[in-house]
Amino acid sequence: MTRHVQQKASAGSQRWLQILINDAPEVLNRIIVEELSLGDTGSIEWRSPRQDDGYAEYQDKAFLDRLGVATDRVPLAEFWPRRGPVWDGLGRTRRGDILLLEAKARIGELVSPASQAGEASRDLIERSLTATKRFLKVATAYDWTDRFYQYTNRLAHLYFLRHLNQEPAYLVFVYFINATDVGGPTCREEWEGALRLLHAFLGVERHLLTPYVCHVFIDVKELPRS
């Protein structure tokens, strides 16, 4: 079980997400509920990163355990090797929806290193990414293991949960505005321009899982300072 206990962050997306989830969840919940039609705003229970859990972030089977999800159709180990994504945030709604959350505070965070997995792990990753692309009808020519690998492996896990295991999962990307502590964008339009390029580079402007992907823009000026 992989659980990463964090310190209270002093800057960047980790800091702002900790504040958002623990001190102002209604700001995030309102947008998610409206975008995904999930019911009332009080229906979301955030299971990480929680102050009373050491701001822990979860990885591998631990993230499924934290969400109370048993992937009986296709086990995670058959889809992805160990040391997979470490999720910035995890939540569930009252009706059972699963929320996988990734947060960014500056545009440079959209770029991530290529997969550094060993040969056996890399083979499994590439098979699963290929299966995801095939399901989404994305051309095989698009490279999903290079500079935007973090985005693609998150999308692959949405495919793993929602399609392979028939779980009501959603992928939520939170983009912070006015995170001047790390030189982040000062308006939503900056994020949207960068995201258009990312989506075009990966061939995912529109796909079968689009209805289950939510892009949320949060101005940190709306959040309490703690």
C-alpha cells in the first residue's frame, strides 16, 4: 500500500490544493457539480489530501483502497506496473462517483518527463496506452510516452476505471490562476491556450471519455490564506 505523507506545502499547486480541499471545498465542489451534473454540492467527500491524514497522496493499489474501489474485472496490476501515478486528490460523491484529481499552478507543470520505467514495466505501460488510444480513436502516431506523459497516464487510468472496470470515474484537472508564488498564469485564457496545444499534440481534442473529464479554473484570490 503506497501512501505518501506530505508536509503542509508552502507554495505552488500542492499548497493551493491543500487549502482548497481542507478550507474551501465548496469553491471546488460547486464547479465540479455543475460541470459534471453530480447532484448537490455537499455530496462530495474528499479523501485526499486531508489535513487529518497528513496531507497524504496515494499511489498504486493504495489509491483504489482509499476510494473503496475493487477492480474485479481487470486488476490494476494487469493494467499498470507499480510506481504509477501519485494522485494529487481523491474524492467520492454520495451516489458513488469517483473523482481523480490533478492540480497545476503554472503552465510549465503541464510538461512532464517521459516514462522512466524499466523494460518489463514499459511494455505494460505502452500496451495500456495503446489500448487507451485505440478506445479513444486516437491515431497511433501520437506519442503518449514523451513530454506530456503525466497527462496521458492519468487519462489511461480513467479508461481503466470507467471502461475496463465499469466504475463511475471522472478525471478532474484543477488549474490555479494568480498563483504568483510560482509565477503562474494570471487569467484563464492563458491556461486555455496552453491546453489547446497540449490536446492537439496528443490528439485528444474530443474523444469518448471527454464527458468524464472536467477542467476547473480556480483563482487563488478566492481562497483563504492559511
